[in-house]
Amino acid sequence: MKKIKILFVCLGNICRSPLAHAVMQDLVEKNDWEDMIEIESCGTGDWHVGQLPDQRMVEEAKKHGVNMTHRALSFDEFYAEYYDLILPMDQSNKEFLISNTPSKYRDKIKLFRTFDPLSKEKDAEVPDPYFGGAEGFRRVYDIVERTCQHLLKTIINK
Ligand code: 4NP
């Protein structure tokens, strides 16, 4: 199998996309698939570049045995060429990516929850937890975990 390179994208790259990055990395390492799958994450905004993830997301991930150590990055047009699959967490992240990606690479962009096995809507989003309480971070964790598991299955079965 050709190595597949995946980029997770949210707004700040301190909550949702670094969680998807960490959960996916954990699954890849547990299965010894590092040679087949490369993972990165970034934000559409640059306010948090260089920072560690939001402590509330870090705490929720830790409860499930997942460590988050990513330092925030912001989207660079070069990523559109380099990554094979670009997965925005919500519609506004997706619209930003479409506007900032040459048209020949736009097919690489798909809403992350396209891979959510429980999602009934075509355009389901991972809700932004940043301005809410702990329940929002728990919800994000559940969505991200099951979606990463299904995404990995989809990739490996191809
Ligand atoms: P994320 O969450 O996009 O999941 O990393 C946010 C982080 C920061 C902000 C908004 C959302 N912010 O407004 O600074």
C-alpha cells in the first residue's frame, strides 16, 4: 500500500484537530502502521501557532489514555499538494480550505465526519467546544474517537 498522508484541520488547532491527530497517531502506533500512514494537523487561523493544545482537551484525552503534545500550526498552501486527505472539522474550516487550495487539489478535502459511522447527516460537523463547558469536550472526544477508528478501517481496507 502506498503511504497515505492525512491532515486534520480546525480553526485554532488547539482542540479538535490536534485531538484527531493524537487519537489517530495512537491507533497507528498500536497497529504498527507508521510506515503506511502519516498524520498532521493545523488550524485555519494563526492565533495559537506554537502553543500546546487547550488544557480542557488535553484532560479529556488523558482520561482515555491519549497524550496530546502537538504544537499548533496554521494552514499553508503547500499542505494541499503534500497531503492526500485533508479533513476539516466543520463547514467553515472546509470553506476556508476550498478558498485557499488550488482547484486541482480540492477533491482531497472532505468533512471529517464523512467517516463518522454514526452520522446520519451528510454535512455533520465536529462542534467547536472552545467557548463551552466540559460536556462539549466529552462530546468532541466521542465523535473524534469513533470517526478515527472508522477512517483507519476505511484506509486499511482499500
Ligand atoms: P479548535 O477550537 O478550532 O477546535 O482548535 C478553537 C480554538 C480557539 C478558538 C476557537 C476555536 N479561538 O477563538 O481562539
